[in-house]
Amino acid sequence: MNNIDCDNLILGENVIIEPTAIIRGVDGSAHNVIIGDNTYIGHDVQLIADNLEIGDYCKIHHHTNIHGYKPCKIGHNAWIGQYCIIDTIGGTTIGNNCGIGAHSQLWSHIKYGDTLEGCRFLSDAPLTIGNDVWFVGHCIVSPITAGDKSMALVGSVVTKNMEENHLYAGSPAKDITAKAGTQFKSVTIDEKYDKMIKYLDTTLLDVSQIAIVKSAELFNFEDNVSYFDVSSRTYTKKRSAEEVKFMKFLLPAKGKFTPALSNET
């Protein structure tokens, strides 16, 4: 493939890379690129990074640019809208189940002014995004740490760390949790279980291959059943056709599950 230049490329199953997408390193070949199962890389996406890891069931939509020479790791179930920029010059880590809305920019460095002339602004720092974080769209983010389940509303300019399950808005973004509430409310295990059973009933899938449970202790890695635990939000990854159909049915907003650690490959 003329659009991919990588020393070590590992692709999962059912990966789609549009022919206009580009994968390469900053100054030639990328060193290591790992893309998980059932991930989609859209038209005119540019992945220009020396070391890049993208998890399962991710969607990176058209004209998005991910670039930089420090490692970039994106977890499972990411949804990255069109025309986004993700900079990894300072190193970028994005957790599982994150949403980055269209036209957002995530930065890990500042660099341009003439330091010989005395410009004071030249730095890079890690950008660390937790699990279930959502930048709704048109967000600009500095090299911060975003706690799990934090959220920035459309048009936010985020210059400070985001606390877990807090809500932010504005330019510069301010914490509006006390006024607007959190992104996530409390849901009981029984409520999650009941909803997942209803989801499964509506899919017309072969239910002998899918099991909904309330604890990972009920996982059986030896049989051919894909177990989904609503407590840990993990599943026993078997890669069956029914499992893939169910995962695609759940994503992006009905439910997000990641592979159980002891079954990851």
C-alpha cells in the first residue's frame, strides 16, 4: 500500500483504512503502528507519528490529523470527528471510550516564536486524557490532564486540568458542574443489566453466543460465548460474528465495553 510507510505495522481484524489515508512517521517511516480490531480510518486522515497505538472499534473520521514524534496511544471505542488535530509532540495518551468532536484540536506543545530574539513561549508536556472523556466539538485543549468522565461542551478552550466527572464550558473553559450537573449520573448494576438484556432482545442475534452478566467472576474464557459484564464494562473477546454485530449495535452511545485483560490479544 503506497499510502502506508511503517517499519512495524500490526493490524487487527476487520480494519478499514481508506485509500486516501496516510500512515507514516515524522521524518520517513513510522517505527511502530498498532491498530485494533474493527477500527475505521477515514478518507484523507493523516497519521504522522513514529509510535502510534489505536484500540478496537475506533472511528477516526475524514481529514483528521494525528502527528508528533513522541508516542500516541488511543484506547478502545474512540470516536474522533472530522477535521480534528491531535498533537503528540509532547506525548499523548487518550483512554478508553473517549469522544473528540469534529474540528477539535488537542495540543501537547507550543512552538513558533523566535527564542533567540527572546520569545518566552516554547514548551511541550504530556497530554493525558482519561476514560470516558468527551470533548463535544470545536474544542481547543492545551496539554492538560482530563479526569475520567470529564466533559467539555462545544467551543470550549481548555487550559487547565479537568476533574473527574466534571463539566466545563467557555473560553477559557470553567467548571460549570454545580450549575449544569455532571456528564454521568449513578446507575445501579441491576439497571444496567436490565437495559443490556433489552438491547440483546432487540438485536435478533444468536443469544447462545452472547451472555450478559453482573460480575466478571462469571466469565468463562474456555467456551465460545462472549460474556459482557455490566459491572466492570468488560467482555470476553471471542471475535465471533455475533459479538462484532452486538458491539457495533451498542456503539457509540448505548454501551461501551473493553476486552477483559486476561483475554486481550
